Amino acid sequence: DAPDDLDPYGLIEVSSAGSWGAVAAWAAQLYPEAFKDAQVAARMVQSLKLRSDDPQGALLRAVAFVQGEIRYVGLDMGENSHAPHAPEVTLRNRYGDCKDKATLLIALLQLAGIRAEPVLVNSDQGHGLEKRLPSPYAFDHVVVRAHLPQGEVWVDATRDREDGPLAQRRPLPFVRGLPVMAGQDSLVEVPAPMPALPQIEVNEDITISLRKPQRWASFTVDTIYRQGRAERVASSFDDDGAQTVGEHYLEFMQQYYTALTQVSVPSIDDADPLNVRTHEAYRLEWPANEGDELGFPLFQLGEWMDALPKQARKGPLALGGPRLARQTVRVHSDPATQVEADTQVVANPWFRFSRSIAMRDGKLVIVGEWQRFTDRIPANGVARAAADMERARDLLYFNHDLKPQRRAQPPEWHALSYPLAGLIALVVLLVACLLWWRGGGLGGIMFDPYATVTRMPQHAGLRWSTWAVFAATTLLSAWVWLHALPWWAKAGGVIVVVAIAVLGCVLLKLILRWMGSGTRLTHVLPAMAGCALPWLVCLLAAVVALKGQVALLRTGATDPAGMAQLATCILLLMLGALWCSVCAVQAVAAASGCARPRAFGAWALTVAALGILIAVLSVPVAVLAFA
């Protein structure tokens, strides 16, 4: 678990070079800076368009030429084991080693007015280079440092041809090097900036259906590889075939979802070498009795986040994986789910891991990002790094119960405003009736119907009041119950109500006579009409509770405010019907002079007979209406 370049054994070195400056001065004499053949130089300027007014374009074309057209062949013999060939020779041969290719590239850049120099590096011991004695033997490779107006550009001319913007190319891994130039007396750091884009980026889309007893989820996994990270993956597709690669991928994914199946074999798209893409598709099914809790692992990031040893050690610990990687999981579930947004970060001088959870466009989105700042953790930092890695690994797996959870809603007190207004209206109307009663009016039928009806034959004003109350009640009832119908239907409804009321009074008189308590119809009619006052009072209060929206009685309500209004209205109407019935029994007793139990029996028989009669008469009407 130690870095590859770490030598656990002692090393004794002897060198005749007194400093790194002496090594740089020695090497500077060996590297030519330009073409000596003017014709060759002119031909290359024209061929590669090496113009000084386009330094970046000239550099890109020169690098592409040296990497793509000059084969890498190492011939470390004689003088050329440490001295490069002249750029003209390398150009003619079309091959060369690292020294030759670097020298040719520098000469081409010089034609475009770009300053550049070779840099000696060690391909295995970049980290330990500063601990070695100054010596040419400390190095085994040569790269190029070019100076553009926007900054330094480091190039390894021995790489396969690189394409794309400079910022998206793989940084050099050599850590430190020695520029070959006069006056250079120390090693310099070979920059390895954090990639602008993730070297490996995974986009996972999951669609989940929980509507049926057999649950299912579909997975698509699209991975983008950058900066050469796709070489091993592409080789697997070429050597083993997509079918075999798919079997390996499925076996890996089944570590997280045991019952997962593969919808199709994975595919690779390497048409763009800067963005090599792979595509995978899976499906998962499970019965509802297993629950709707599902885990969403950041499986790709977990590949580079193994638990670190916690034991004390004397040497550094290797830290691998890409410099920058990201995995995004998007979950669309039906029915929809909800989560609270959350972001957690674990960071130290050696790595950083972050995970964010949020809802975006109705989807659960989980984003994990891994950043590696170095390839080794010093011995004195291993304990901290191990603890941080343990915390980060706990964030790799997010479990969530997808079953919709009803969240408690805060009470909507404004929903009670109109129901409360209806109750207040009821109180106000009752007070008005009480005052009307005290003034000798019909309001007494609300509180003492027996005495009020007894006084009706002697007071014409009471009788006129009953007809006014009955008319108002009939009209208001027609508007409430028939509001959606045209005016002629409302008028017809009023006529029907009046006819039923008269018919009911006639039936009541006949039943009273049958029970031995005769009375006149002129006494029964105003008594029964006056008993509509409790219904009128409660109906007015109910309209207030509905805010005048009587359509709710037909359509119903689903919102809290509408449901509260409708419930209050129904309670008020039930109160009005009950109050009206009690008053009617008392009024019958007063109008006929019979005992209250007999009056109750006569009233009950009348209501029953009237209901049966209405039902019988409604049958032919309904038949004609639907014929």
C-alpha cells in the first residue's frame, strides 16, 4: 500500500556534480535550440503554419505533428544515450527517442516565436527526486516546457497524438524536473492542475413505478471517460467483446441490487477520443411486501474509496483513483417522493468528497464528487485520512423510503373564517327573532310556538307575518337548491313547494279529524307557514357560512376552507330542519287544541303520508322525463 516509487531500502549515491545547476549547464550544451537548415525550417513553417501571431494554434499543430508523425523509438547508444539528434535528423528519420522528439518540438516552436526548453524528469521517482544527489543519472525522460502568453504549457512529445483543448489534456505525472537552460540551479515542480472536467463522470437515471403490487425500476448508466481514462475500458470491449463486458458489469451491479437484470448489452462510443462514452441498461423488480425502501449507491466513486488502514506507519500511504470524478443519480418515482436538501463535505489536504441531495424538477438528485489532491498520504496524516475516509464512505450509500409520506400541514385558521361568520349570523338572527317576539311579532314561534300560534286568530299581523316568512323561505330555498337551473325552473320549483305545503296541511287536517281532534284549515295553514321561520333563520346562516357559494352543495369541496364551509352549512340545515319540526308539533297542538303527543303523532303521520304520495307521483314524472 506504499507508493510505487518508494524504495523501502537504503541507497548510497556518489556524484561528481556539485549542484543541479551544474547538471543543467552540462545538459544545455547538448540540446540544440533551432534548425540549422534554413530550407527545412522554411518548409516546416509553411507546412504547419507556424505563425507568431497565433502562438497557441502553432503549438497545437507542432505538438500534433511530433506526437503523430514521429515514431517513438529509443536507441540509447553511444553519444545519443544522453545527447539528442539534430532536429533535421529526427525530421528526416521520422523516428526518435524522448530527447529527439523534445528537441524537434522545441525547434518547431522556436520558428513560431515560442520560447521553450527541455526538462529532465524521472518517470518513476518524481517525489523522491529532491532527496537525490544532483546527477544526470537521476533522470530517465525528457519533456518540454513552452511559454505562451497565457502561461506555461507542459508537453510530453512521446505520447500518442493528443487532441482537444490544452486544459482537457492529461497533466504530466512527473512531479518535479530540471529545466535544461543556463542559470537553472534547482528543480521545479511539474504542474498537475485539477482537471476542468471530471476524468470519469457517471450519469445514472432511475425510473421507479410503485403503482402496482409488482414494483419495478429501470436503470440507465452513462459514463464519460476523459484524459485517457477510457483506455482500459476500450481494450476490454475490443479484447473480450460487449457480451463478456456486460456480464462483468452485471455481476458488479448485482452487489448492490441482487435481483437486477440486464436489459441490453453495454455499448461504447469512442468516436470522440476526448469523451469516450459507455451505456448500460438494467431493470429491477420486487413485490410490494418487500417494502419500498431503496438504496442509491455511488458505486463508481466507491471503487476508489476503499477503507484506509488505521495502524501507525513509518512511510507514506498510496492514494489512487482519478484526480476528479463525479457521479450523478437522478430518480423519478411514481408516485413522486420528497426529500430535504442536504450537502455534506469531507475534506483534508489529500482528498475531498462531497455529496448533495436535492429535489430538481420533481426528481430526487444525488451528486457525489471525488477529488484527489495527491498520490500519497504522509505517515503522520494516515490516522486523520482514515477517519475522514470512513466518514466519506458512509455517504456513498443513500437509502430512502419511496412510499409517499403525508406531512402534517399547519392548521389553516383562515379556513374557519366563513363558518364562524355563519355561526355569528345565526346568533344575530336569533337575537333579532327574540326582539321581534318581545315586540309581539312572529319571532316568538322560535322560542314559544304554542303561545304564538294560539294568538294568531286574534292578531292579523301575525297571520300576515307567517305568509311573508313562508314566501321568503320558499324563494330562498328555490335559489339555494335550484341555482344552476334557468328562471322558469326556479319558478316551477316555487309552485311545487307551495302545492306540497297546501297538500300537507290538508292531509294534516284530515288526520287530526281521524284522530278525533277537528280543526279548521284556516288555522292550520298560517300555523304551518309560520313554522318555516326556524328553517329560514338557519338557511340564511348557512348561506353566510358558504360565502354565498351555494354551488358547493352540488359540487362538494376538497380544500380545507371549502370543506369547513360545507360542514357548517350542513349542520345549520340539520339544525333548521329539527327546529322547524319541533315548532310544527307545538303549532299543531295549538291550532287543533289537542295534546302534544297526539299532535306529534298527527305530524309524523302527515310527513310519512306526504312522502309516500310524493314518491308515487314522482314515478310517472320520471318516466316521462327520461322517455
